Amino acid sequence: MNTAERIYTEVKRLPEEQAAKVLDFIHTLETHDESAHAAKAAMAALLAHPAPLKEGETLPMKRNDLYDRPNLR
């Protein structure tokens, strides 16, 4: 018996209200997985093709630059 069949067997025994909660939980898992996948895909796209700098903009500071600022000396 595979996992889906085992879940079906268990859910059949539950009262309707609890079975509905199981279904809601399944939908929550699906939504979480889809949104996590979408967020990862968006981040990968952004990293692959960052927005070009506007005139006068500079890249963010590098880690070492953070520790070598005049006001910290």
C-alpha cells in the first residue's frame, strides 16, 4: 500500500469535520510549496539579470568596506 492509499484509508475513518481539516492542510502544503518555488525562481532570475545601475549609482559596499569607514576610526 502506497502513501496515498494509506492516507485515504485513515481519512475515511475520520468524521467529516476532521477530514475537511486534512484537506485544508494538504492545500496549505501545496500553496507553501508553490510560493516557495516562485520566490526561489524570482530570486534566481534577479541574480542572473540584475537591474542596471542608474547614472550616479554605485554598487553596494563590500563587506571589508564596512569596517574601513572614516567614522569608525
